[in-house]
Amino acid sequence: MYIKEVHPINFLFHRVETTVGELHQFLPVGQQLFAEAVARGHFVAGPVHWHYIGFTDVAKPFMLEIALPVREIPQEYDGQFQYKRTGSFRCVSCVHEGPWERMPESYGKMMHYIAEHRLSPLAVNREIYINVDMVHPEANTSEIQIGIA
């Protein structure tokens, strides 16, 4: 676990207001983003991200952005998704290995680290899905990033 600064990234993304209980229905969106990027001839520059914006309470709605890094943002676009370039993102980072059901344990350790080091968390978290194995979830590798001021 460590603090890092993520440089700006170009994304093709889908934004939706949702709740924790509804997250499962958005699993196909990552594949749809890849399909759109390939169909448009865009260079895919990294794995799928899920960005949680305004997520402070599991019982409350928040904004979810499912995002695919791309090399550049086209001048014109009329598809079903959106493009953006993010600013720098200062965060506490942790690699989570294993089933996603155990992610709350990693988040708990990260929040303890944030409190212990007197950092100020933002209501913006990112999950980067480095390896996704739906058949053998113990092989999943994800980077969790909790934004800090």
C-alpha cells in the first residue's frame, strides 16, 4: 500500500447513477467499451477501470463510470459512450488479489492506512481490473485507488 499520483488518462466511458446492489448488471459494459473502441479503430491503452464518484455509503446511490483508457480522444464522436481526459489523481493504492467478494477487506485496510497517516479521502475511488478470471476468481488481480486530497 502506498501513495501515488496517477497522471491524466484519456478514457472512453459510460456513466450511470447506481447503487452497490445494482453493480452486477454493468459487467457487460467493459466488453461493450472494447467493442466500440475496436470498431472505431481506437488504440486501447489499458485495462477497464470502474470509478466510484460520491460513494460514501453502501445504502446510497453514487455515480459509476466504467472507463477504458484510449490513446487519444477523437475530434468528433456520435456513439453511445463519452470521452474525457482526467486530471492527475492522487491516491492511496493497493493491489487486491483474489475474489472481488474480499475487496471490502482491502478497502478496510486502506481506510485504516488513510486514518493512521491522517490523510483526507475524497469520495472518488477507482478499481483497475488487471486480470479478470470469472471461472477461477482467486486469480483476479485488481488495483484499488482511493482518492486523497
